[in-house]
Amino acid sequence: MYEFSRPLGDTIKKARKSKGLSQRKVADMADIEVRTVMHIENHEDNPKMVALYALIRALEIDPRETFYPEQNCDAPTVEQLGLLIAQCSEQEAQILLPAVRAILSAIRNQSDLLVGAIT
């Protein structure tokens, strides 16, 4: 079993259950075999990219949940920011990017100064 098998299977199962779907229904939605869904959820299979892509799309899973589970956070404010950014056009995102970087840099520098003053 690969190290990604467990987080992948857990993410698929969590998304499926949160939508109230059966394994068969998910398999139908993704146009894959139900046994493929079962094997993935039980950490018994290394899915092909075609199946993985279909599952992620069918269940509307954020790929970061699967590939970067350590970055997964349940912070509603972070989620709201992500949703706002996802709704931006490419042009809007290009305008926002330098501003966001500058704001984050200022916030982080201020935090570093505060931590340095305390220690």
C-alpha cells in the first residue's frame, strides 16, 4: 500500500458519505466500477488517473484534501477567502495577487516583530 492510499480512500469515503451517496451511485456518477470505489475506500487499490480524476470531479473534492492533507484546515475564514478567489477572473486574480502578497508579508513581519519583542 502506498502512503497516499489511506488519505485518498478516507477523502473519497468522507465526501461520498457527506453527500449521502452509495458506493454504487458514486461509481455510476464517475463511470467506473463499484469495486474500484470499494477498493479505494478500503485502502486496497492504487487507482488509475482516469478513475481518480472522475471521482474527484463527481464528488466535487478539492484535490488539496487528497494530495496535501497536512494543509487541510477547517477554518471557515480561510474557506471563504478560497471561495472568493475561486470566483475571480484571471484578470482580477492578476490584480489581487501582488496586493495579497504584500498584505501577507506585512502581517507576517508584524508577527515576527511581536514574537521577537516578547522573547
